[in-house]
Amino acid sequence: MNLVIGDYIEFALPEFEGGSFSRFGSGGGARYVGDKAFRGTIERDWYDSNNRHWFSVRLPNGKLKRAQGKNLYPRVTTHRRDDQHAEAAKDKQRRKEVVW
């Protein structure tokens, strides 16, 4: 699977609640409460300076959901390619080579 700009995807990411950070270690940890389902169209993908792959997915409510590629790829349940998939894949490969 090769996710690129314009592709429609459905995926589920883990959701946590509670927890806090304390520099003295007295805070409680966050608890896993289940997976939350998302769906939308990939609007942007990029590689950061540490070679991590990121995606921004436009959700139906108009908001953007950002996810790192290593977390997103294994959780995609539906993937529909856009008509421009081949060209977007070539562009993604060019950008990846510049970063690496």
C-alpha cells in the first residue's frame, strides 16, 4: 500500500484518557480506552528532518487529523486511490529522496 495525496482512507487510532505529566513522577499514566475510527482524504504528506513520514487527513467535518506514517499504515482498513495516484506517488518518491 502506498498512501499519497488525494487518496481516501478509513483508519482507527488508539485513544487514551486521563494521565498527567509530573517531573517528580507522581502523575498517573494515561489509560487506553479503545480505538477511534476516522475517515477522510489525504490532504498532505511530508517527511520531517528526522525522516519520519507524516500525513494530514481531511475529515468529513472539515478538521485535519495528523498521524505519523508508522502508526497510520498498519491501521488503514479502507484505501481508495484517486485518479491522480500514479503522479502523486512519483512526486512523493521525489520528495523522499530529497530528505534522505
